[in-house]
Amino acid sequence: MSSRSPIAVLGAAALALGAGLGLAGCDRDSLYTQNRFSDNVYLAYEECSESEIRFLTAKHNLQTAFEPCGSNNFVEFAWAPDGIQLYFQLPMSAHIMNGEDKSIGVVPTEVPAGDVAWLASDLLVLPLSPERDGAKPRLVLFDRVQASLQTLELGPTEPRDLQAEGSRDKVYFTALDGALRRPFLADFSSRTVDPAFPWLEGSLDSFTFSPELGQVAVGREGSVDVYTSEGALVRHFDAALRASLHPEGRYIAIEAIGEPISPFDQRTWNEMSDEARERELRRMNEWLDKQPEWVLKEVRPPVLDIFDAESGQRFRFSAFYGDRFQWYPSKPELLYASFVLWGLEGKEMNRNVALTQLYERLRMAGQGTLPLGMELAPTQSVSPATPPEAGG
């Protein structure tokens, strides 16, 4: 394992990504190709400010993998267990970047159909769509050192939510079994695909698994439940879409949807005084009242919460917005976290992969002192007094 810090590795990654993939320029045509039409309407008139992004990310101790104003049309990302190899996917290709030597390689498969899972620092599993009509979807085990591929055909369709099982040959994933999305376990050694966690009922919206804890987090209809692998309910979270369990057990990262904000004339915290902000808000509301119904008048950004099992409190990061959270796998005791950055200080920004250390912020919050950019989440977690039996 490298002795370099995660921030140093990501700093090298940023240089490699900017130089190796031509992401340094602000290519506005390609930047908005993947966005929804409503996004294009508002973002097309908003210039990307590299200096503003660099200032705000530094202010809140965030490091970014891509150039601030690059095209950044990445679809997925995933850190390898060594914390050095970074998988990232663009709309038409998939790559692995080495954060130490700055090399970038192309994954020798079709473009994956969803998120991927590292089983080890040399083994990556990717989901692929059917090759032709009537064919089956596939999982591919890619050995990046041996440059070899092992393919496993699937019965269930539309695989996603890939999660390492804890060994070098097995991976959990969800897929459509008829009309329901259910969890499965693929074994590349035995060449089998079997249902997993049969006690889980209904269709799943999100799914994560912690090999270290032997626990699974399942999102359904706006809430998340955490279970042991045998099916005992550990914890329930309202107002939650997805959860990521820290391998040491104390913290759980929760993805949710934030309070509505206006997509127009967004300002960061220090851009104007409170009086000026109030005055601009009144003017904006008066203007919005005159607009036709089809004009999008508010957006709800993705927010990140952290539940502290020791204090029993759920905290929210108000300084930045993001989703697709991952605990950085190298040196888990340092509490590094990575996610897709949506915006900062109430303002939507150019997308990026962010990395930050949460140790000091969570230490302070756990002791009752909320640092800058953190607050108590509006919805607190609810734990069952008596966890149900497996299958309950």
C-alpha cells in the first residue's frame, strides 16, 4: 500500500485527468450534452468560474479529481481498495487512472451499463448490456494486471448497484427479476448467479453492502434500512435515498434530497450582505411570479448526511452538495470520503469528483460543536427498539 496521503494521490490524479483526457478546457457544448433540457436552459447562461470553484473547494477542504471547468461528463467513478487506482467512466469510454504515476488506461470492454465494483486492487467487475437483441446482460471480471477478462452471463436484467462481497471472485448486485429489483450474488469461480438475502421483500431502489460489517443498506420509497446479513434490522432512516456504511461501524453516510433552492441568480455565502440578499430574493420572487407555469422555479439539490452511532445524531453538510458517496477505502481510520460534487454554498457548480477528510469535522460534531458547513439534519434517524427476526 502506498504511503502517500489520499489528498496527494488525488492531486496527482487531477493533473493526470486534465492532461491525459483534455478536460482542462471549458467545453460548453459537450458539458451540457448529458444534462436534462431544464438543466441546459439555466446552465447555458452560467459561466464556469475556475477561480471561484478553487476558492470554495479550498475553503471547505475539498480536493477535486477533474479540472474545475472541464467537460466532466463522467458517468461513474470508483476507488480501488489501495486508494490509488481510480475507475471513471465517460459517456463513450471507461478508464482506470493510477494516481501515483499519472498513467491512464482504457478498460478493454464495451461501455459499462452501470456502476462497477473493485474486488481487489487488480480486479474490477463491470456490468455490460446484452450484445444483441435476445442476448443476456453480462458481468465481466477484469484483471487489470493480467489484462484478462472473464464473462458471466446473467438471467436477471439491468444489473447495477455492484458491491464487493469480500472475496476475489464474488460480487453482489441488483437486477430486475420480472418487475422487481432484487439482490443477487455472482460467483466467477463456480460460474453461478443466485438470489441473495432472500429475506428482503419488495423492490429495491438502492443497495450497498459492507464486507467488514456484514451489513446491507437498502433504500426503498424514500427511506433506508440497515440489516445484518441474516436479516435483523439494525437501523432505519427516513428521508433517505442511499446509505454507505463506514467499515469501522460508527458512521453511516446518507444521501438525501435537500430543501428547494432557486435555479436563478444563485449566490454563495459571502457574495452579498444579508440585507442585499433579502432584497435580491424579493426581486427574484416578483420576477418568478410573472413567469409561465412551464418555467422551473426551484431545484432540490442532492445532500449528504452523516449518522454518528455513538451520539445518535444525524448531521448534514450545508457547505456542499453531492451524491454517489463512497468512503475512501485506503486508511479508513482517517475518515476520507469521496462523492460527486453538485455545488457549494447553495450554488450549483460544474460537476466533479471530490475527496475530503471528515475526521476533525465529525470529531467536533460528536462533541457538540458544529463546525462551519455542518448542521443537524432536519430528519433524525429512528432506530428500532427491538430489531425484528430475520425475514421480518
